[in-house]
Amino acid sequence: MTDAPIESLSSLFPLTFPIPKPTTHPDLLSPNDLHREEDLLRNPNSFRQWWSSINSTREALTSLQKAASTAHLPPATVELLGVLATPVARQALQRLTYLFEAALARFPTSFKFWKSYLQMRMSYVLGRAVKPKRAGGRKKYPEMREALEDEEMEQPTYEGGLNGVVGWLEWKALVATFERAIMWLPNMPRIWIMYLSVFTHPLCPAPISHTHARRTFDRALRTLPASLHGRIWPLYLLWAESRGGYSTVKVYRRYLKVDPSVTERYTSLLLSPENPEPRPLEAAKLLLSLARKSARGEYTSPEGKSPYQLLGEWLDVVEKYGDDVGLGKDDTEKAEAVREREEQEMKDTIEAAKNQEPASINGNLIRFAGPPVPAEGQHPYDEDEDPLSDRKLNVEKVLKKDGLEVYKDQAGRLWAGLATYWIKCSEFDKAKETFEKGMALVVTVRDFTQIFDAYAEFSESLISGLMELMANPDLDDEDVAETEQELDAKMKEFEELMDRRPFLVNQVLLRRNPNDVQEWEKRVALWGDNDEKVAETYTKALETIAPKKATANFHMLYVNFAKFYETGGASGSAEPDLASARKVLEKATKVNFRTVDELAEIWCEWAEMELRNE
């Protein structure tokens, strides 16, 4: 459509400003309306007369609008003008406006008249509202999360709305009418809710639906009593979500000071793919604060999430936005050094206070103040939980303090998450160190498997990346040689990692139960023909296992160790060492076994060895 037709359509508006009257609009009244006008002149203060006149006129005009056809109009015109596309509808709006305005001049504080008038004006400008059907009713006093969900479900769709550019003046007149209504009825929440619903209409002009809308929401909160704010905030929050950007942030921050129950919803908005400017640092700090409060019993997730699940969501954010959320390797090491120094200074202060002689005057002790202690029920300020602070998180410190020290049964996921964070920060050596440290500390096979699988996947991705780099034809010979050398080193590391897996699993099981005789035997078998490692493993096993806590057949470790020396090592290629075998068995005879039978077996095996070697 060209500019000229748009200008011609825009010239039709505004229809309701100035207020249409018979003196300015000759076609406003027909001969059939004279009886009605006479009755109203005779009874100007009769509410019932005005109400019945308005309803009868509305019914008559509605039937005329239904009979009017838009088939002869261009589709673009119908789309732009909506309900007001036909002259009959435009005249009906003016006639009803005239009647309602005349009635309100007599009854300016009538809620019934104002509500009906505003609904009529909205039906012509916004179009026909189609609300989705829902089973059951709403709670009288719902939680904010439920109120937001209900409001989202009940958001109407509109058919035949007036375009915000073509009908800008009519939209403006509608807003002015609402302003007059709240001037007369400032404490009626229904009028405010109707007014605020205008701003969420998809065709609402930008000058109305942005700054003016925000200021109107603020006015509603200032005007209505606090007991009615629960009806305004769901609309305000949904409007802020639809605007996005900094508006969402500012509005949600205000509400969270009153009610933190929608914090999880806010964090999801901050990280939403539709958000052009995600705020991962603020989301991470909010989730960390929720996880800590939930662990202390000060917060209950509306969605039923446990403290560990909240910490897991925080870890997901850290993994995805490592550079934006956490400190780098150098900054982390500096922060860790400062923390250790402060802890040591605190310990020294406490020790000095313990050793200090109590001061006294005339035999009466003087009580000196101790270190600052937070008040009961309150916690000191922590910048890691302040979403307004720009300081990044020491992820390693937080994960150890709030994760590994608390959720020991989830160590695998936490160590793998920390290593993934370092990978996202391109600190591959630090990630490798974290993987190795995690595998050396976990005590369950499940946790080990999680870490090992992540470690293997990381190694494979490095190797595939180097192979793709080598396939690049733009590399010169020197770069190709360096890349090939690095690739060989990574391949060798990966092969060594896969070869170490049985030993690492065995270490995990031994950390879980160092008195497990069978696992020590498996470790001996893993070394195969390496006599030095076999002897070292036997020696360490006998030093580690507590005889009274050992599993079955503890005595067989001594017997097999003695046979190892007797047969010349695991492969049998070395010279038999009967002296060492006798020392092992002699030491076994002095062990306080759990049963006498095990000691008897030692003596029998010793005797048989002597007989075999006479």
C-alpha cells in the first residue's frame, strides 16, 4: 500500500476526540433517537434510564455492524482498520461515545458506566479479544509463580485491531479516556488492570507501550494499596518480559527485593536464547545465592528443586559462560594465595589470643571483645552473591566450598564441571590437572567414570582439532611439523590414559576400602611381569591393611608374596630368593590375624616351602 492511501486512512481519525455531539456531527442522531433523547432530558438523573438507553442503542448498532459487509473493501484496508473498517462501525463508535460521555457527565464516579464505556472503546480499538478456555478457577491468593503462569495462559489474542500507525490518534484518545477514568476512580484495581492490558496489545504504538507504560505501572503501584499489588505485579513482570533488555532487568530487580520466589524464572530470562544481551554473571550469582540459602533452609524452590539441583544449574551457567562468569587462571591463583594468607593470619590471631594471659585489675578480669560475629539469623555480606557487583567468581573456591565439601556423593559431576570450566577458558593444562586431581580423590566407580569419560572426550577433541589443523592447506612446513609433533604427544598421552584406566579404577576401590585383600591381589595382577612393581605393591598392601579389618584370606597375601620370592619373581626369570621368602613368612607369624586358622595356614605354607626346597 502506498503512502497516499495510508494518509487517507489516517485522516479518518480520531473519531472520538473532540467528543462527538449532535452540534458537531449532524448524522449522530436519527429521527428514531428523538424519543430516547426526550426521555433522557426529562430524567437526566435516572441511572436506570441512561443504562437502558445505552444498552438498547448498543444492541441496535451491533446488529447493524453484523449486517455490514467488508467484501467491497481492499484486504489491506480491513487489516489496517480492523473493526473500524466500515463506515457503520465508525459511526457506531461515535454514537456510543456520545451517549457514554453524556451519562458520565451526570455520573462521573460510576464504576459501572466507566467499565462499560472503556470496554466498548477497547473493543473497537484493540479488536475482539479471544481468551483461551481453562478448566477450573484461579486461586484467590496465588503465589507469584502461579500468578504469572495463570496470567500467561489467560493472555488473550485479538482479532481485528486498529493499526498503531494508521490509528495513532485513536489509540491516543483511548489512553486519554483511561487517564480520565483513573482520575475519578483511582482506587479501582479493575480500571487499572484494563488500562495496563492495553500496553501488551501487539498493535499498541511504541510511544504508548514503552516509557508511558512503565510510568503507568509505577503509578498503579503508588496509587493502589499494598494489598492489591499482587494483581498488578504479574502484569508488570509479563510486560517487562515482553519488552526485554534492561527494562526486564530493572523491573525484576525491584520485585525481587520484595519477593525472591521468582528468582529462578528471572535467571532463565537472563540466559534465554531470545535475550540479545544475556547476563550470565548476574544469573550465576543469583543461582549461587539460592543454592546457599536452600542449603541453610532459608529458601524453598517453588519448582521443588533441591540445593544440589540449584548448584547444578549454577555449574551449567559456569560451564557455558566460563569467560564471562569466572576468574582466569592467574587471578584464581592470586585469590587463592590471598585467601590462604588470610586464613593463616586468622589462625595465628586465635592461637595468640589463647596463649595470652588474661588481663585483670584488682583481681577482676576484664572481658575484651573477640572477633566480629554475625548476628543470629544473619549472614555477612558476600560479594559472590551480590548480582549488582561486577566482580567475577572464583569458581574453583566456590565449587570446593559449596560443592565438594557438601555433596561428596556427587564428586564426579563437580570435578568434571570444574574441568569443563577451565576448558571453556582455554586453560587446557589446568583442565588436565583438574581431571587428574579429581580421579585421584574420588572414592566411587561412578564418580570416577564420569571424570574419566569427560577426560577422554576432552583428549579426543584435542586430537581431532589438531588433525583438522594439519589438514589445512594454508599451513607452512614449519607449522605442520610443530602441529604433527604436538599431535604425536597428545596421541601418546591419550594411549597412556587408556592404559592407566584399570590402575585408576583399582586405586578408587582401594581408597574406598584400603583393607580389601582382593583388590590388592588385582593390583598385583595388573603389574604382570614387572617384578619391582609387584614387590612394591605387596609391601604397600601389607603395610596398609589392618589385620582386624581385612577382608577374607588376608593370610594369602603373605603366602603369595613368599611364593613370589621363591619362584624368582612374577615371570620366574630371576633367581629364587628363599631368604626374603622366609622373612615374609616369619613376619606373617607375628601378625594378629582375625582367626587362628589363618595363622595355621601360614605355618603350613612355610613348612611346605622348606620341604620343596630341601
